Amino acid sequence: MQDVVLALLAKEPSHGYELRARLRRALGPLGEELNAGQVYVTLRRLEKAGLAEARVAAQSDRPDRKVYELTAAGRDRVAEWLTDVGWSRPAPTEFHLKLVAAAVSRLADPVALVDAQRRELLRRLAEAQRAALELPAGSDAALLLEGAVLRLRADLTWLESCAEHWSAKGD
């Protein structure tokens, strides 16, 4: 979230409400889950880290607002982030370890855990597909949802492999 906010500030100095509105437009239906306070907390963290600075902008008809802009360090961070090809999404390692721990400890059936996870991913997939149908084709948000759908399908394929593996171990 910090890097995205920094990148938005790289375009122009903004206050929190403007940033939140731009994020929501970019994310489409996924942006509705964006907590309003999350943007402001992120801005304060960026300010403390020396990546952004705030100035008070006086307004005649409204209360004063803090307008944030990038520092030199913030511009460097954005440039670094934009060239980073690593993905922050964790691999299924944590879920795999959960399955191993459940089997070893006999606290839960790994196949049941896989089934529960599959149901949740199918729910998310249906939700993402419904949301995608409501967006204009070719929009930025539609592209984001297409990526989410493809990742969910890949995760479901991997869960099928997990189910086969753990079912065979139970036999």
C-alpha cells in the first residue's frame, strides 16, 4: 500500500481524500474494501519514514487540509519499486505447512482443510467474476479483476493437487 500511495503522490501532491478516491477508481469494486483510515495511516507512516512530507493547505470555505508530497527519498523509493520485478504475494507455503502440521499433529484432516479452502476460493472466484461483468471492458479495474480470477483459478488447480496428495496419504 505504501508504494502505491507514493506512486500516486509522484504524479502530484494530494490530500488523503483525493488519494483514496483515486485508489478506489483504479481498483473498481475491489476498492470498496479499502478502509478510509488505511490511506491516512499510510500517509503518516510515509511522513515518519521521511518519504513524504505534509503541508497545511488553507481553504476559505472548508477546514484546512494536509497536502502530502514526495521527498527526494520518496521519489527514489517509487523509482526502485517500479523496477522491482518480485511479487509480494506469498507462495502457498503457509497453507502447505498448515496441511503438514495438521497431518502430523492429527489435529485436523488435511483433506478437510483443502476442501474448506477450495470452497472459500470458489466463493471468491464467483465474486470476482460477478464484479468483472459489471465493469466496462478494457478498464483498469477489469484488468485487475482478470488477474484476480486467473490467480484464483491457479490456486484452485494447486488445491486439486493437494487434495490428491493428501487423499493418497490417507489411503
